[in-house]
Amino acid sequence: QNDARLSNKELAGIVGLAPSSCLERVRRLRAEKIILGSHARVDPSAVGVGLQAMIAVQLGRHSRDIVDRFYSHVVNLSSVVAVYHIAGRFDFLVHVAVKDANHLRDLALDSFTTRSEVEHIETSLIFQFEPQGGVPDYL
């Protein structure tokens, strides 16, 4: 999980398996949806991202249809990095990556506050973001 660029031969050596056995196990983990994919980390500034934020969203009502409709909308926005459906005061936390403050304002106004499902939003700027890979120590 920490390095998806490892070759099958390198991975087999690390876990102490023959390459053919390792390849079969990885194929099975993919087939069983345990391995969900591989990702590349990209420098945000290299692709025009100058600002990241968390948008906390409070819905006006909480039927499955309303929650599903909002979720379907937000996961398809190009500026969205991650969506968390949560419990508590807010219903969703949406991590967004945008060009600048004007882009963030436009996104909030055009893609969040105009939605009939949305009662209230609060936006928090992210000063530092470093995604962590791997499995937590407690697992």
C-alpha cells in the first residue's frame, strides 16, 4: 500500500513468496476488492491548485434520497478531492482543491449554496496538507 510502483518481483522478495505466488495473491486481492486501485501523488501547484479547503455542509433534511442526491452531485465536481459523509453538526465534509480564493468563492456559491438540499456551509482553508499512506499502526 505504501508504494504501488513496486514490481511483482520486488514485492515477492519483501513478503517472502515466489513471484508467481505473489502475483496470484495480488490478483486475488484485486478480484476480491481488497486492493481498490493504485494512485499517483501529484504536486498541487504543478497542476494549478493554489488553495485547498474543507467545506462543511449541513443539509436541511436527511432522507436517503436527499443525502444520495447531494452526494452524487458533489462527487462529480472536478475540484473535489474527497467527500466524507459524517455524523454530528454537519452532514458532509468536502475536501476541495482550487486555483485561488475567487475559484473557491465561485465553487461555494455555484455548487453548494444553490443546492436545495443544503441548509448551511462553513469553509475552512487548509494551510498544510500531506496525505498519509499505509495502514495505521493499530491495524
